[in-house]
Amino acid sequence: MSPRQVAAEPGAQLDSPAPLSRDAITHAAIEFIEHRGLERLTMRALAQQLGCGTMSLYRYVANRDDLVGAIIEELVDRSDLPELARRRFKNWQEMSVAAILAYKDLAVAYPGSFELLALAPYDAEPVSSHIERMATALQGTGLTERQAYEVLGGLDAYATGYLLVWARARGASGDASGPAALRKIRDIDEFERGLRVFVAGYEATLR
Amino acid sequence: MSPRQVAAEPGAQLDSPAPLSRDAITHAAIEFIEHRGLERLTMRALAQQLGCGTMSLYRYVANRDDLVGAIIEELVDRSDLPELARRRFKNWQEMSVAAILAYKDLAVAYPGSFELLALAPYDAEPVSSHIERMATALQGTGLTERQAYEVLGGLDAYATGYLLVWARARGASGDASGPAALRKIRDIDEFERGLRVFVAGYEATLR
DNA sequence: ACCTGAACACCGTTCAAGT
DNA sequence: ACCTGAACACCGTTCAAGT
């Protein structure tokens, strides 16, 4: 009989007699990060949470980086971003605002995990193809390729910088408000205002 | 005779018979990061570079976080940022562009170490007082306190997001150009263009 | 096929001791 | 005063083995 089948004392770990799988591991990892913080996510701690041996994880995940990649993919899947690339917008302004706000919603829903996505290499999956899909969609609303990448790059930089620092500060102190000094420049409600200012700037610049 | 005074074989480590000090450690750490990467900076490796025992570092540095704090302070000192806060500008546009460009110059000069600064907590020194000095200076050029923090927060978010991803990509691949996919949205020469677009947006918004 | 403990090569840091 | 090695409590991951 495998140790995993033995009844686990309740409360100590997740009530998961569910079989181990790449998805189960990924889901548990996200939950772990949101409850206990990214810096506490270790292969050993995650295994304990799942009630299995540390090495069992390596059946479904090549290594820690592979796990992080799976988390990123899962987060993008849970967001509105994939659906956005398929929708039709009447101009680039509406489309880019919608895309960046979906990005913000992801940060608000998963503040602990967000930095994995924000700091993920842009030249690897799934970020690279997401950027390309967005750029292509933007070109469908009248921008040239160069303009599409310019707007996308600029707005993405703003959103990444804003949300990354906001999410980190939020996680550092336990409460939801964050330190007072930071609130002055990183209130999440002010995010959209800055976004629209930036879009207005591009509007003026692109004629 | 202390082991540190023994002649070190040249090339193997820094030619530093210089006495150990907090500054010497900080300087060596920055050089280490820029040459070998942040992920390779460990207390053990840094001590070896300095030709001393690992524990000798702890005479001058409380722990790794304290060392990182010292690095951040040193980087800010080496930049144009402190001088900027003392200079006079005729309007907030010129001042904020100058400040953000000084921030960019720092990222270009120290791409390996930049993320320590970019990800440093905004509510701790020396970042917090720098932000306050900048906000005060901006109010001297006609902005209200609220407007000063709004512009500062927005432009800082853009710069942080842009430069952080650029610096990471630059360090990841060995060469100076970075992966082709990223160059499309993160050419360092395009940084200033986006900055001016954002400033133009605030110009229009603040009337 | 699925799971696992022991072991290895690392970390940061404490402690007790050297000169 | 300044420096240090041994040791501790961790990491991620390899390997050889269990069912």
C-alpha cells in the first residue's frame, strides 16, 4: 500500500486524497503561494502540503523552473487574457485598455504569484506568443506593426512596474492596504487613471 | 599572522590586500554581480573573491539583506539622482524627465544589479526618502502634492517595468542585444520615446 | 507505473574559538 | 579588535530502490 493512500490527519494538509498530477501540483502551488507566500514555496513544503514525498513531485514536474512555468500558464488560463486576443475591438485604445485591465485583474486576484508572471522571460512561452497575439490583434485595429509593439511595450512596462511593486508591498505587510508611504504612489485604484493618461499620450503622438 | 595578509595568488581573486571594510565589501559585491550575475552572488563566493573567510563579512554586514541594502545605497550614490533633487528646474516636465533618465542611466550602467534597486521596498531607505525629495521638488515647480505623487508614481512605474525586464533579458543571454523577440518591445533606445509620450499625456490631463 | 528515503552539493547564519 | 572553521538548519536535485 502506498503511503499516499493512508488516511492523512485532517487540517495538517490539504484534504486531497486526489491522485497526484501535474495540474493538482500546480493548483496546490498557487494556493500555497497565495496563503503562505512565494518565498516559502519549496519542493519539500509543497510535497508536505500535498501529503506526498518530495520526490514524487518530480514525476510530474521536471524541476522548480518547470513548476513555475506551469504556474504561469495556469494563471494566464484563469485570466481574461486568452479570451481577449480572440475578441473584436473597434479601436486600439479600447483593446489595449481592456488587455491591461485584464492583466491588473490577474495581479489583484493572485498578488502573491503575480511576480512570477511579471518577471517571466518575454522570449519564452507562454508570454512570447501572448505578446505576439496581442500585437497582431492591435494591427487589426489600424496600427502599423511598429506602432502596435510601441504601444504594447509602453503600456506593458507601466502595468508591470506598477503592479509588481504594488503586489510585493501588499504581500510584505500582512494586511491588504500596504505601507502608508507606498499607498501614496501605488493605490490600486489609481492604476487605471495612469493607464488612461498613457493611452491619451499615445493617442496624441500617433496623430 | 592573519591569513588575509598572506600573498594571494594573482588572478584567482581580486588584487585586494586592502583591509576589509563595509565599503570594500559593497564595491566587490557590485563588481561581482556585474561580472558574474546576481544569482551567483553568495556570501561564500563573495568572501572567496575578497580572499577572506566567509564569516569575516559578517563583521561589516549584518546579513545578506543588509549587504543588499548597502549595494542599493551605493548605486544611488553613484547615480545622478541625489544631485538631481538639489537642482532647480523651470517646470515639472523637465524635472521628471531628467529624473527618470538618470534612473535609466543607472540601469544601463549596472544592469546586473539594477533589479535590487527596482525591487527594493519603497517604504524603506533609501528609496522612501528619495521619493519624498522628488515629490517635494516637483511641488516646487507648480504641482499640487497629489499631482506630484501621481506623475512620480506613473513615470516610476513605467521606468521600473521597462528597465527591469530589459535588464533581466540582457543578463539572461550573454550578449548586449538580448533575444530578438524582446528587442521588438524593449529596445533601450525606445525608452525615452515612451517616457515623453507618458509625460505628454500628463501634460494634457493636468491641463 | 508510481512513489520514495538517503545522499550530495549547495545555501545563510550561529557559535565558540583563535590571533 | 579582527578574523575564522565547524556545525546547523535549510535548499534543489540525483540515484537507487521499493511497491
